[in-house]
Amino acid sequence: MSDTPQAVDINCTTGEVITRDLTAEEIAAQQAAAAQAEADRQAREAEAAKVAADKASAEAKLAAIGLTADEIAALSK
């Protein structure tokens, strides 16, 4: 068995199944897609962390001016 990633091509008309090694271009495309997916995941996580930090900061500022936890919670509903 080859260490090269494999592709499976299936002819739906005949039912013929062909397993072949991926081409260098297909491997590069897979790697690029995986790298982009990881970058997108990291960007989503960074945005979520920023939103959480901004919310905590806003809540702390509201508490500092005298709002209760219930009042602060009511503002986000």
C-alpha cells in the first residue's frame, strides 16, 4: 500500500471503482484547504475571545458605576 494519499473514483453508471494516488496538485490543494480551515478556526476563536473580553470589560465598567449584576444582565436581554 502506498503512503501517498488516495482518491477513489466511482463510475455511478458502471459501478466501477478506481483507487489512485492523488496528484501533487491535489495534495497541494488539500494542504492549502486544511491550512485555510485552520486559519479560519483560529480567527473565529480570536473573535469570540475578543467579544468575551469586551463584554467582561463593559460589565465591569457598569458595575463600577453602581449597576447591580441583575441590572447588567437585564441590559443584555
